Amino acid sequence: MTEVQLLAHLLRRAGFGASPAELDQARRDGFAGTLERLLHFESVNDPVDDDLADVQDGLLDMRNAEDVRAAWLYRMIRTTRPLQERLVLFWHGHFATSVQKVGDAGLMTRQMALFRRLAAGNFRSLLLEVTRDPAMLIWLDGRASRKAAPNENYAREVMELFTIGIGHYTEIDVREAARAFTGWTLREGVPVFDAGQHDKGEKTILGRKGAFGAEEVVDLLARHPATAQRLCSKLFREFVSPDPDRATLDAMVAEYTASGFDIRSVLRVLFSSPAFRADAAQWARIKSPVELVVGAVRAMPGIVPVRSLPLHLRRMGQDLLAPPTVKGWDGGTSWLNTSTMIWRFNCAKDTGPGTGNLPSPAWKPGELVASLALDTAEKLVDHLLERFGPLSVTPTVRAKLVEYVQAPEGPKAAPYPAPGSLDAKLRGAAHLVMSLPEFQLA
């Protein structure tokens, strides 16, 4: 990869893609500087909170799940901390919790805030916070788990899906861990520990004995070698490719242990690895619907129709706040079928510049073309391919795009769109570029 390709690759994987201005900043900072800025997102000022605060009272009702989805998408699109939001999305899929059972959009907002606060922090701390998170206590029935009748749902899923995985625990471990998790409940949406309902007896979990409670079980799971392997493998698949490289995975696992379960340190190893920089890693992942939509909007200036985006994502198979199962989304090739592909292409025309209710830069195609001296159809097409990638297409595909831009819209139309048709042509060309097979990959 060239330096520009590597930087664009990093900004796609550690975020949702980049605008030309963001890519220019990355060129100035270099790969190492850009990576550290992405990793240490808390040091970057992000005005998106103020933007959302300005519209929540009048335009967004955060008690409504669809508005919570719209607000989160707006945050992904406008944030100056893309890796933070990318990790919020990752943890949402990992600790898959659905508003359909939780029944309270406010509690889902609170869970997203938890993921945002601990996005790249200590995994043990994150796991403990998730264990007593109100939405999770409802989702996996922890709020009703009492010493006389322990509920095994969370104990099972925390082992099978969140940490060590199948094959590393027994049914006895599940039953004993369920006893350890007893006592947590909710009062008016607030997690409360009821010591009288906690089983204080001795338990045997993963070969260890003790009067374990939730903290001790979480510690056992976070420290388990299988957790390091599964979590690092999942991070590799999320940010690099479907097939983890053994050397990189070993380095990530070693860093997970040495750093005391620090996700930021593990990600630094991952993004700095030869496997991430390899040509084979570029365009090796199928974009999730969120990556596709958010990346498209981030790449092109315009007013964001965020209220329409949750429906588009639902049609493409990714209903935010409502993962299909406790396993989250399968990802990869599961994103593509005859139905979702139609919606991916249809959505491309709607995620370009349009109309919406939340504040965004104005869409001024004439100024865009003039400021970048895009005075020929070829220059315009090359700019769009660069802006949405950089995408490498065959000469035939490029020629077809140029032909579209040059095509007259009437008997007196100029070979290159006149000001009156420029808006439609630029939107149409952007739609075609976003519909290319190359744009479906990250």
C-alpha cells in the first residue's frame, strides 16, 4: 500500500472512513501520529455532544428508540473521535442487548454511554460494569436472580459469548456462577445490590473455590487465557480480516495479559502489525450496513437525513439497539443477499446530500466543483473515486462513470453539466460510485 492508501485504510478500519480534510490531516500527522490520535480519543475535542444537546429538547425524544438510533448515527457521522464510536458499535454487538426486551430506550442510551466511557479501557472493568448494567440486568434476567432461585441466563452467556467460549466451561460452572451473580436488582432503573438475596456460600468455578460474588467471577473470566484468545480474535476480525494471523494474534494476546486487559494497548499492537499493513488486508472485509452508510455520509458534505437512516439500516439487516440474537450480528458474507443488496444500492442515493433536521454543512455542488477545479468529467469522476475510497476501478468502469457525467440531459446540454444540472449529476455520480462493488468493501 502507498502511504495515502495505508492512511485511508486505517481511517476506514479505526472509524468509518474519512473526509478529504481528515485524510489531509492524517497525511500531515503520519501513520504513527494518526494512530495515537485515534487511540487517545479522549484528548480530542468533540463538539457533537453540544450539537445533540441543542436539538434533543425540540427534535429528538431520547425516550423513543428510533430517535436514540438517529442520535447515535448522527454522532457516528459527525464525531471527531471515530474509533470511540466504532468501539461502541463493536461492544454493542459483543454484549448484544435488544431494546425489544429491555423496553426502555433510556436504558439503552445509558448502556451506549457505558460503552463510550470504557470503549478502549480495561476489559475487566467493562465486563463488571456490563454485569450490573440496567439494560443487561433486564435482557438476561439478572434482576430476578435470587439466592433461592438463581437465574442462569447471564452466567451462561457471559461464559459462552462474552469471554471464554464453548468448551472451556461446564454446566456446573454455569450453575455455580449463577449463584455468584445473585443479589443484583433494579429499583426505578437503578442497579442495586441486595445482600440479603445474594448467595454467600462457597462455589467452585473453573476449578477455583471460594465464596465468590460477581467481581470475583468477572476477574476469573477476564484473566482466563481463553478470553484473551477469543476477544483478540474477534478484534482482529472486526478491524483487519476474517482470518486472524497467528503471529499478530499471539502478540495481541500477550499484550492483553501484560497490560492488565487494556483494550487500547491491544489495538495499538493490532493496528501496528504487518498483518494490518499488508496489501491483502485492504478491502478484505464486507462493510456492515452502519459502516456503509456512515462512511458514505462522512465522505460527502451535505445535510444529513438521519431520521431516515435507521429504517435503511433495518432493511439492510442491521437494526441498531436490536441485534437479532444474543450473539449479535454474524457479519461478513451474512450482510449480503438478494434483498439486502437491493437496499444497499437504494440507500446509496439517500445517504448522499439531502435534507434533514439536524445541523450539517450546506450542500453546495457549484462551490465544491469550483474550489477543487473539477472542470472536466474525468476530474469529477476521479475526485469521487478518491473521496469514497480511494477506490481502484477498471478503465471500463471509470469510462462508464465519465460517460454518465458527460451525457446530455437535453438537445442543448453542454458536454459537461451546466450549473443547472450540476447538482443532479453530482448526486447521480456519487450514487453510482457508492453502488460499485468496490465500495461495499472496507
